[in-house]
Amino acid sequence: MTPDPWIDVCASPALTDGGEGVRFELPAAVPGERGEAAFVVRFDGRAHAFLNRCAHQRAELDWLPGRFFDEAGLYLVCAMHGALFEADSGRCVAGPCAGAALQALHCEEHEGRVRVALRRPGRPGASGRIDE
Ligand code: FES
């Protein structure tokens, strides 16, 4: 049986535009490696997923669990030094890592659930091929 290529994160209504996000752990892509903290948020009607790792010093972004957005609900903000990231692309638009970006994950909504692809962009699969 082929393993499910998705991780089920939450029900679609759990995410509101510019509201709280949902944290989850992305299992390790390679056996023996540790999983990584990740999160999903909703912005402009769509769900977006990123590794929970700032582009500046790799700190987790949320200042309280699930609180990723700034007060206006427009940008993701890093609690450590205040970098601001576009919520759709993950690109840093202000702060110490301006021009860098969060690691985006492939995310989609399916049958009322938000799910994220287990395969990380740019990482090889079991056979070593990135595109498998
Ligand atoms: S660790 Fe995120 S802005 Fe410095």
C-alpha cells in the first residue's frame, strides 16, 4: 500500500483570514531525521503552509502558540525580532532578513480539510529524486 502523501492538519473552518494559525509537525523526510515544526494560516481566502522557522535565526515565529499574524492580520510576524513576511509567499518584506523567505510547503484544501504534502519542496524522496 502506498503511504498517504499528505498530512491532515485541520478542518478548513479552523482557519480564518488573518486569524490564528494551526501548528503541526512535518514528519522527517528522511528516516532517522527529526520532524520540523510547521504551521498553516489562511490569507486572502486561501490556506498557506510554512515551516515554523524564521529566515533570520531559525526561531519559531509565533509569539503565542498559533499567533502568527500581526495585529492587522496582514503579515506574518516573527516574535523574536519582528520580521514581517507576506502570508501568501512567505517573503520577508521588513526586518533583519528582508528579501529572504520562509520555507513554503505545498498546501491544499480537500473535502473540508486542510492538508499539507509530506514531501518538502527541494528535498529528495526515498530514491533520492526530488521530483518523484
Ligand atoms: S529570528 Fe525572526 S526576526 Fe530574528
